[in-house]
Amino acid sequence: MRHLVALLIKYVLLTTVFFAILPLFLDISSAGVLLFSLLMTLLTYAIGDLWILPRVGNLTATFADFGLIFFAVWLAFDGLSIAAPALNAAFFSALLAAFGEALFHSYVTGRVLSYQRADEKPKAVVERLSPSLQAEIAEEWPHDDENREEQKS
């Protein structure tokens, strides 16, 4: 269920971006935008959010989504020629989508990837850190020995 909600959020994000940018530069129908948004949602969710994001983090996954959207728009609507309208549409739609993806990745990290099963609570930040970055907490503090000696006398 959590993947379905994430896919729905991503679809709304990409559809909004593509409806705002693509008709400005290209002659594309509403049905074409909806279909392209669906394909890009499935592609970028599988590659960017489920494969790249857990391995390398938000910034790299955002750059990967930018590149993926840029080349997909450029390829789908211009066939990799160097026409200015298609390049502009690809660049601005990828840029706007990357801003939304940076926020979406924090949602995916917190709500989708942090759960091992649907009934588990999210892991604490300390549990997600690697063991080399975790601090050990001692039961006694150095001044506790002085307090014990004062209490004995």
C-alpha cells in the first residue's frame, strides 16, 4: 500500500510538471501528457527511488532523476535531434521535476524505505547509522566515582 501511495504522489507531481512545461514548447495532447507521465512515473520510481535512492542518497538520486527525465523527454518528443523547443522542454521539465523529486525523496525515505514490513514503525535515526558512526553511551560518568566516595564518608 505504501508503494501505491508513493506512486500516486509521484504521478501527480510529474503530471503537474509535464502539463505546465510540455505544452509551452511542444504540440502535445492531454492524453499524450497523461500517458507520458504514467510511463515516467513507473520508470523513475523503479530506477531513481527504489534503486538509486537507498544506495547513494537524495542528492545523487535527484541528479539521476533530472538526467532520466531530460533524456526521456528529449528522446520521446524529438528523437535526439538538436531542436531548441524539445531541448527547452526537456531541460525545464527535468529541472522543475528535480525540485519536486528532492522533496519526494524525503517522503520515500521516511515512509516507504524505512519500513521493513507494513506493520513496523520507522527505524530511529541511530538504528539507520552504520555501526562505525554510532556513539557508545556509558552507564557511569567520571564524576560518579567522586560522588560515591563522598557518600561513603
